[in-house]
Amino acid sequence: MVCQPDSHATVYEWLESLQPHGAVRAVVRTRWNGQRREADTYRYAETIPLRDGEDALRVNWCEITTTDEKGDRRYHNAFATSLAINSDNVAEGGEAGRSRWKIENENNNTLKTQGYHFEHHLGHGQPHWSSLLASLIILAFGVHTALEWTDEKPYVSSRSP
């Protein structure tokens, strides 16, 4: 799950206290993205409480920052996970979190901009009406996706963009 300072203050308090002791480790990997060289910096720490309290769930934390050759930040995000993190798999875990975030944003964007009008179905005061409409919209999106996969030629909208 995404783990940001404003939503997970306890995690970041722990990270601040662990940093001077070397418990927050970093791995840097460079790659060619097809246009330019980018550096991915992964910082990670293990068994950090997700919230205050003795019974708090302990998670592993990972942060990914991508910079270009000039040092300009191109991407930044942080994630919490129950999976083990070490220097060998931190890049894989960071990319998994990043791709999950990308898929979610693309799906939400499609539901809002490709004729489904997802944000406009508020239910107008009827109990459970908005949940029903959202479920039907998502079902329609799933059916359209399945139909596209079975079609021999790609779907081309007759509407202008």
C-alpha cells in the first residue's frame, strides 16, 4: 500500500529515528528508459509499526525515487508491505508497488473519461444507490474489456477524442 508522511506519521517518525543508526538502507540502480539514463534510488527499512500502540502491525517500508541525468526528480513514492525486503528484491518490490499504482490510476481515468462518467453517479440520496451504480459501471467496463480481448481487430471508437 502507498505509505506517505501525511497518512502514516508513525512510520516516518520511526524512519527518522532509525536513519542515524543505519537501519534505513539504500540501493541505487541505473537504467536506460529508451530515451535517457535514469537512476532509481530505493530506500528501505524493516519491521516498522504502521501506527502507534503495542498491538500495531509491523510492516516493511520501501521508497523509490527516480532521477534523470540532470538530477531532476521524475518519480517518487513510498510503499508499506508485509513481504520481506532486502537489497536483492527491493527493486522488484518497488516496481510492483509502482505498477499497481499505475494500473489503478489508468483504470480510474478510463472510468472517468471514456464514457462511463464514474464521478457523476452520486446516488441522489437513495441508500446504496451509488454503490449499485458503481458496481454496474465496473461490470460494464469488465464486459467491454473482455469483448475487446476476443475481438479480432482492435476496438476503434466512432466518437472523436
